[in-house]
Amino acid sequence: MKRFLNIFFVTLGVIFFLLILAGIYFYVADPLELKPLFGQIFGEETASTTEESATPTGTTDKHPLLSASQEQALEKVGINPATLPTTITPAMEQCFYEKLGATRATEMKLPAPEGRGISSL
């Protein structure tokens, strides 16, 4: 029994030590880029927030085909609207109809009813 307890606690100690090493690695290397997220949660100012506050408060249209609320929704999930294409090629439209079907593709091309869409989520 004494040998079992010794092995058990040594194993727990090794696991705990490995967890500490993994935590230090994730804190220093930040492979998941979580430091800015923690900074926002705890109210610390990061470099990106200082850049945003340094820019003028005027609104800039980053994509001519998107509304301001659509641009804001894309930015909220981490997509830069300026990098999106401004034209739809015939190949893209053909793929659209192939993947979704004619009925759903036609529904999506119609304007959304008031109060519905991505901004109402």
C-alpha cells in the first residue's frame, strides 16, 4: 500500500509539474494569441486599442458593398472588410448556385426583411 501511494503521489506531482510548464509556455509564447483578449477582459490597454484611439473618429467606408453594421459585424469576428472582393465573378456565382441550389441562392440574393439579418443577432 505504501508503494502504491508513493507511485500515486509522484505521478500527481509529475502531472502538476507538466501543467505548470505548459502554462508558462502558453503565457510566454502565446500561440493562441490570448494576451490581447485577457487585456480587454481586465481593462488593460493594448497596442491595437491605442492605435484605434489615435485614428480620427470619422467613419471610413472600408467596403463599398457593405453597410456600416455589416462592416462592424465582420470586424467583430476578426475579418477586415477591406480585404473582401468588391466584384463577384461568374465562376463565383456558378459555385454559389451549385453549392446552395437555385432556391436558396435566390433567397440569399434578395434583400433581408427589416429587423432580420446579421446585425439583429
